[in-house]
Amino acid sequence: MQNGAMDTDLTAIKAALANLSDTKLAALIAATYSVPQTAPGLLAWIDSACEWELNRRRNFDYPLLPPEAAIDPSEDAVSISAATAMRVTFAEDSRTVVSFLNSRNRGILALRSCRTTTGPWRSP
């Protein structure tokens, strides 16, 4: 049986990552290490998603794991808050980074809704 939570549609996230320059991806990666580690799963996922995109551009292609692979259910609320704070930080500098973080927030909210109605790792 497929794991419903791990079947996340990453199309919007992949598109947002593709629109980021290498410099913006590097800035996001650096940001994950320079902010308080209140949402470690989210920060680890952002780091790995940005690295995934950089590697994809260098023809080293492998599957992008969904955020729920790194974000524990107990971190859902704090992850939304952390992504929102990062969005505010980048708002004046980069619309593409904000777009990526917005797509990430929508994914966390959808994941949270799925976890609330079906349990942490059950398909609806």
C-alpha cells in the first residue's frame, strides 16, 4: 500500500525552485544554518530541496523528497511560523524566494490537514 502522505505533489515546489538563481538557492541554504533551529525538520528540508535543485541543474537527478519526510508532525505549527518568518526576511529581496516559501507553506498546511483527518502517515 502506498503511503498517502509521502505521495505529495511537488510540482509547485519544483517550479518555484527552478525559478531561483544559484545565488538565491545558496542564500536560502545559508539561511537555514543562520536562524534559530526552532523548526529543524523544515530547515533541513529547505536545505536539501535547494541542494536538490542545484544538483538537478548539474544533471545529477534524483527524486526530491517531500517535506513530510523531514518534518515531524509535532513540528507542523512551528514550521509554518518559521517559513513565514523566512518569507518576511526575503520579501524585499526576492519574489522568487517568497514564491518558493509560499508553496512550501501551502504544502505544510495541506499535510497538517491530512494528518489531522487521517493520522500521521495514513492515506485518506
